[in-house]
Amino acid sequence: MKKTLTETEIRELEKQLSCPSGKMGVAVGENMNMSNIGMTINTIGLLGLDDGNTVLELGHGNCGHLVELLGRASGLRYFGLEVSETMWNEARNAHMGKPAEFQLYDGVNIPFADRFFDRVMTVNTLYFWSDPEKLLQEIERTLKPGGIGVLTYADREFMRKLPFVGVRFRLFDKRDIEELIAVSELKITGFEDKTERVKSKTGDAVERKYTMVKIAKG
């Protein structure tokens, strides 16, 4: 029988979703990997990975999808950035020996040189960006000309119905995304909407509507 969470537990879950920490953070990370795997695999597919690409992921969690990503093309180099020390440790310990590098960052400044990446992806992190305009400009700076990014997020109306979505979340619709991308020189090349049946972070079965927005640097 599913346990009903108290208001205190719901707010703690919200905090953990924004930045997993400690033992609970490890468990939340495992849950996120399982519940988000459909979104993540579809995001990877939309990247259109080519042999030898350098790939950046913002907010990789425990990176349970790394093997799937690396199998999409030959000679890929993966770089993951996290604000959560717990998730950073989980990912690097799980993937030693793979062509992957994991770093902590401040959630705003991408610690790489200009024109470093061929592809950039992020899944379900937009809600927690502390300075989205600045981070979009950083994505633009570090993408190579012709580079591609995919930003994946759950629909605003769907998110509003979830009990753990509170003040830590900033919700988006397509108009918000268009306005956000407009602060950079990146161009939106398409939106792709998906619906899937998943178990939410509170254990309820829900029909999640989400959007993948594909962006490109000219």
C-alpha cells in the first residue's frame, strides 16, 4: 500500500529533487533515473550524435543512462556537470574507466572553453536554474558552430498538479522557452511533444506530458 506523504515529507522531497544530498539524495537519484529514463533516451535520440562528438549534460544525476548514450556513436566523449555533490559522487563512482568526465559547478558558469561541445543536453533541470538567461548564454558560448542542444522539461500544466512542486520550481511553457532562448544567439529548430505513463516521485501513476526543444548554434 502506497504511503501518503506528510507536508513536511513533500517539502523535503522538493528540496531533494532540486539538489539531492545524503542517503535520501542517493535514493531520490535512483528514483529519478528510473522515472526519467524515457525522457532521457528520447532526448539522446534527438541529439543526432555523430562519431567523435563531445557531449555536455547539465544535471546528469547518477547518470544511469551513460552506457545508452555512449552506444549511439563511436568515439564519443561525455562531460557531465552537477550542482549536487551526492550525484557527482554517485556518477563518477559508477562509471570509472568510461570516456566520461564529471564535475561539480555552480549551476551558472560552464567551466569549459569557448566552442568546446558538439552537443548539449539536459532533462528536467530547467525548473531549478538559478540564472537561466546566463546559463543559456554559457551554453551558446561553449557550443561549437553548428552545435545542437536539447532541453527537455515537463509541461507547466502537468507540473502544477504535482504535490511536491512548490517555490523551488520555475515552470515553463513553449512561450517561456522562446523568450528564454531569445536572450542568446541560439535558435530553436523545433519542439517535440511526448506523453508517457510513469510513476511520480510520490509513487502515484501519472500521465506525464513533456516537451523536447531542439536548439542550434549557427
